[in-house]
Amino acid sequence: MTFCEYKPGLEGIPAAQSSISCVDGTKGILEYRGIAIEELAQKSTFIETAYLLIWGKLPTLDELEDFETDIRLHRRIKYSIRDMMKCFPDRGHPMDALQTSVAALGLFYSRRALDDPIYIRGAVVRILAKIPTMVAAANSMRRGNDPIQPNDNLDYCANFLYMLTESKPDPLSAKVFDACLTLHAEHTMNASTFSAMVTASTLTDPYGVIASAVGTLAGPLHGGANEEVLLMLEEIGTVKNVRTYVENSITNKRKIMGFGHRVYKVKDPRATILQELAEQLFELKGHDEYYDIALELERVVEEELGSKGIYPNVDFYSGLVYRKLGIPQDLFTPIFAIARVAGWLAHWKEQLAENRIFRPAQIYTGLHEQTYIPIDER
Ligand code: SDX
């Protein structure tokens, strides 16, 4: 047996073969099934993009209509799931509520037939349909309110915004939110997708797969960074504090949230699009003073850390968009999850098609041939 070099964080080690998405981190290119993210964000919708990712091709009009209709029909969640969610603590983080609720779907839909295409499609539809409803319901219930029922007259994204506020979003807000979900839908072998694939490789049920991915996405080094960015902008407070904040962060080896990426050594193309979307919203709904801080932060970080390839990632501007849409800060990461479900499901399906359980090696650094010492002699 040959021993490979140990790479912390598996940096650069291929963990799978995949035809779902592709990143060129030096050119700043991201493609889903070969189509540039810029094109999808502008011309497609999240649901069409989810279809593309999961089924490997753009849908025909009929296929898209069927997919949308099925998802619309499955948006509601069972009373028992709502009753369970009512018992969640008001101050618990919505990502924990989401992870628990997704895992609970496995209790209610316990049939598992991973080699049955009808089962696979049903699970895909159910997960895509119910996750936004669960995020919105948990948000209402922690405020002591009844969940707002899905509105069958609204599409996927407009309906989610409606379930947060009980008012129909204006067309630009719904369009911008849809583009945000498209941008977050998939990103090769990131930590949560890897987690989903490891779980999928044991042939467990899809709710367990998605629950493990949600738990992985929640951390501040991954999807949790979008919420942390807003907290950081609040902490910085004004444009004139930016340089000191950056210098202190570098001195104290504190990571600047929303910057840096394992793969991108240039500005993340999704950050560029999200910045444009934020600007469109500011034009319609008024300026946000945090945007001035963000712009200065990007300028100073580039000056100080650009030579190390540290630039804004997807999480840097998304929070400013969601803030302008009136979305509470601690829902930013659950929204990332609503979008990334598409990618997780695509990888789940790809993993099942050619499954082998993940079982990497380790390099043991402990002792050998130790003697057991009885407790009264230690
Ligand atoms: C996402 O993988 C994906 O695709 C993820 C994602 C997706 O769509 O799924 O793109 C979504 O998770 C975006 C990342 C969100 N996280 C953050 O914004 C948190 C802040 N960023 C980092 O902690 C960091 O950049 C990571 C976690 C994103 C990447 O970590 P790596 O690849 O392990 O890099 P590293 O921490 O080892 O840093 C390498 C160097 C270090 O300097 P040196 O010790 O070599 O001198 O870069 C520096 C780091 O100190 N560095 C930073 C920095 N990020 C890296 N310095 C200051 N601020 C930062 N944000």
C-alpha cells in the first residue's frame, strides 16, 4: 500500500468525479452543467436551474411546468411537523430548527427505495417544496404567530417572501431573490456537499442526507459567514473605521468574514453578481449605509490581502441584498440552505448512480502497545 501526502482539509484532493458544476478559481468562472452562472442568474429561474442541476439538462416547457406544479402541490407541511416545530425554543437558531425539521421528514416519509426513479423524484420534489415552508413557519412561530400558509398563486421565490411577511413581494424583489437562490444553488465539492455525499454513500434516506448537509452549512467558515458579515459591518460601524478593523484582524489573525476561498484566488463571480443585485435594490428601495462600509472593506482588504488571493466570496454581498429585502439576519444562512438543496440533491442522485461508501484513510499519530493501568494506580 502506498501512502499519500496528508493534506489538511483535503486541499486539492479529488473526492469524486462529477458533471454537475465546475469552478475555475483563477479565472473566476463558475458553470452549472456547462452554463455560465452569469447567464443562469440573468435568464433562468431557481426552479429551472434546480431541474438543470438535478436532472442534468434544461427542461422543456412541459417538464418545467410539471416540476413546478409538483413542487407547488407539496409545499404544505403536516400539522404534526408544525406541532413539533412549535416546541422549538424561540431563541434557537433557525438553522438548528431547519436541520431538526428536515431530519424529522424522515419520520413521516419513511419509505426508502433508492433504486426507484419515482421515489427519487418524489423525494426531490418534497424536499425542494417543504424546506422554504419550514424556514418560514419556524420564523413565524418563534414570534408567537401561526405559520403563514403557502400561496398557490405565487411562484417558488415570491411565495417564500410572502410566507415571511404575508404580503406579495414587488416584482424586482422577487426577481432578485430568485437570482440569489440561483447563485447559491451549487458549488462543486464544498464542505456541506461533501457531507451530503458521505451521508448519501451509506444509502441512508434523503432527509438524513440533507439534514447532515444543513448542519455542515451552518458554520461560520461556510454558509454561516453571510450572517457574520452583517455582524461585522455593524461592528465596524463607519467607513472611517474600516482600515483599523482590517489591520487589527490581520494582526490578531482574525478572519474577515465574506473574504477568502479555498478555490477562488480572484473575486468570486457570484459576489460580483450579488453586488449588482444589491445596487439594483438600492436604486428602488433606497441606499444602505452598510454598503459604503462594504465597498471600503473590499478596497482595503484587496490592498492588504489581495496578493494572497483574498477577495470577496459569495457571502460578502448576499446579506446586504437580504437586508434590503427586509429578511431577518439569522435567516440568511437558512436561505443559503433553501438554495443549496438543489446542489445537494444533484450530488445525492449522482452519488447513488455510482455509489461506493466513503471510507478514507488516516495517518495514525498515537501510541502503540500501551499497558492498561488500573484506575487506583493512575
Ligand atoms: C462558502 O467551498 C465552497 O465552495 C464554499 C462556498 C459554497 O458556495 O459552498 O463558496 C460558500 O463557504 C464561502 C466561504 C465563507 N466563509 C467565510 O467568508 C469565512 C472567512 N473565510 C475564511 O475563513 C477562509 O477564507 C475559508 C474558510 C473560506 C477558506 O479557508 P482555507 O482555504 O482553509 O484557507 P485558510 O484559512 O487556510 O487561509 C489561507 C491563508 C491564511 O494566511 P496564512 O496563514 O497562509 O498567512 O489566507 C488567509 C489565512 O489567514 N485568509 C484570510 C481569510 N481567508 C483566508 N485572512 C483574513 N481573512 C480571511 N477571510
